[in-house]
Amino acid sequence: MAITAGSAPDLSRLTRPSGAFAMLAVDQREALRAMFAEPQDEPVTDEQITDFKLAATRQLTPHASAVLLDKQFVLDRAIEQSAVAPGCALIAAADYFIGSDDEIVADVHIDESVDPEHYRDQGVAALKLLVLWRPDEDPGPRIAMVRRFVQRCRAAGLISIIEPVSRAPRDGRQWDHNAGVLAAAAELGSLGADLYKAEVPLHGKGTDDEIRRGCATITESVSSPWVVLSSGVPQDDFPRAVRLAVAEGASGFLAGRAVWRGCIGTPDVDAALRDDATKRLRSLAEMVDEAVAARGGAR
């Protein structure tokens, strides 16, 4: 059931019984096309991308508490085909990506074609918005965009999820990616979003203490529960990153690459999703259950 406009959201719709979030991201767009292009010579078709997304949705959602899908390639098809497993909540990506010569995603706007009321009535529980944080840009427009996004979700009775990511400045100045991760949390983490999706500090490549300090800073900055994403973190390092993040206040993950990246380019993608990706997702889900319990419950 949708929440009443203006009421507090029921985040348990997106969690496991433990209260931990074990959510799957399959909303990558041109980034996914680039992944497919690496092992093949012929052009990557839209249908190839959609087929992979549908296969991943069918194979993996029985083991996820929620799945994030995009309208451009898969959301409507997944709804029509009932591809999402019962018990797995559906999140719709509500962001429109604009590329440039040197960035697959150089700008982001709210996707007006993702109508909150329509998708709520189709069973969607939440919307997600990617936000690019650059140190040389005026914070006003991105703050306004987040506030407008949260208002749209709340008016429709949907959970709002924001995903700020640290990006290089456009003016070419020296920058620190990790400082941007923490600055984005400080700037955007208390604007009313129901769930905050954060990059792992240091892309999971620091010491345990360094990563934990970064995660603790995010917890201090963000007023809602938060989860980590896996982009930028080596696939086999992601479980450690999740464990450290949950120890310092995160409540789980919303990740794609760490689950299914190794399936791309394999001779039998369905088999790889069924075996390797399913094993990774189930292991991550069990880990967050245990980590949240060890911490004394979800935030």
C-alpha cells in the first residue's frame, strides 16, 4: 500500500525481516552498454541491454529485498511481464541522464516521464534520483532538485531515495573524490529524502579504520537511514566495504555491479546469473542481516 501523502514512509517495504536493506540495482543505462562493449566487437543493441536486465531481474529478485529499474530499457517490460519476484519491492529510477564527450553521465535532471502516481499504481514503492556533486558548481540547483524530487515522491505516497555521487570539477581544478563523498552527504543528507544511497568512502580501498571513519561521518551527516552502492569498488572487495559501513551506521546496500558485473561477457549469461550472481547476492544479504543484528538493529 502507498503511504498517505505527507505521512512518514514505511521503509520496511524495502527491507528484509531483519530491517536490513539488501537491494539490487539494475538501472544502469549507457554505462551498461559500455560494459557489454568491452568483450564484443559488434555494436551493443538496446534489446541486448533489455534482455540482460530482464534476465537479471528474474534470476536475482527472489533474493533481494528491492530492485531498482529504469524506464528507458526495462521498467515497463518488467511490470508487464511480472518479472519481479513476489516479496521484492520495486524502485523506479526517476533520473534523466545527459552524457558528454568525456562522461557517460555528465548532467542529471528529474525524468518528467516517470509519473509518480502512474508507477505507484503499477506497484512501485519508491523512486530514486542520482545527484552529481561537483566542487565547482553552485549547490543551489542540486539542492532545489533534491527538494523538488522529495516533494514529488511524498505527494504520490512514494519513498524517496537520493544517490549523490562525487564527480570531478568542470573547471579542471585539483579535487579529492572522497572529500566530495563526505561533502555531498553534509549538503544533501538532511533535505528530507527517506533513504540516502552513498558511495563507499575511498571506494573501499583504504584501511578498515579509514573506511569506518568515512562511514561514521556519513552517518553523522545524513538524517535518514543510508545504504552503500558498489560502483567503483572492486567486486570481491564489496562485502568487506558493506560490513564496515554497517558497523558505522549504514543499513545495507543498493548495488548492481558487485552482484552481476562478472556475468557480462560469459558464454551463458543466464547460468552466470543463476550461479555466480545469485551466490554473491545471497551472501551479501546474509551478511547485512548479521551485521545489523550485531549492531543492535536497523537505524
